[in-house]
Amino acid sequence: MADPTHPQHFRVLLFGAEAQRAGRSSVDVPHDGPLAAAALRDRVADAVPSLKGRLDRCRVAVNHEFVSDTHTVVPGDEVALIGAVAGG
């Protein structure tokens, strides 16, 4: 059970344009237990308003693997948002 006096956080890693727009390479998102990847993405947008409208194009990676929006993220997972990458 989570201690409300010491909220837990998911550290979400940011890369590329998302990191530049946020002005940092990670964001800590509070949680009270497991969370769907889509909900975690929404919480990042709430925490960093400059990313709203961009995160729907980002994929969520958990423990170095892309996951679906319905994937459950649990405390201790390494989470990253990976934006669209153009190449040629």
C-alpha cells in the first residue's frame, strides 16, 4: 500500500524533440500503483504542458521494449517515451 505522505513516482525518460521541448531528459509522474501506459502518457502531458499534443505520436517503451497503450506499467519498470524518428 502506498504511503500518501511519500508519493511514489514513475521516472519517464524523454528523448529528442520531446526532451528539448520539455527542457529536461526525464519527468517524474506520481502514481499510487500500476498504471496503463496510455494513462501514464496522459500524466506526462499534465506534468509538462509543453508536450500536450505531441505525446500521441510517441510510443511507450517499458524495460527496453515497446508496449501497447493497455500495457500495465508497475513500480520499478524503466519507462521511456520515444517520439517519431525520421530517417532517410
